Amino acid sequence: MRIVSFITKTETIRNILEAVELPPEPPRAAPARPPPQGALEFP
């Protein structure tokens, strides 16, 4: 595979994503989770 070009215009990217029925906005980031409680125990 080789890169032929880069698409940098926002409107063009949005149009391509909508044409292939993908959401044009990225998914929301989930909040961070705390570490498992077992990892906090010390001998």
C-alpha cells in the first residue's frame, strides 16, 4: 500500500464520510477508569 495523497479540507472529509454512511464526528472519549483494587494492595 502506498499513500497517494492526503485530504486536509474538513468539508471534503465530511462529505466522504457521509457518502459511505459513517458519522462525520469522532466518538466521545469515555472517562478514565480507576485501577483495579487488587493493584492497590501492598504486603
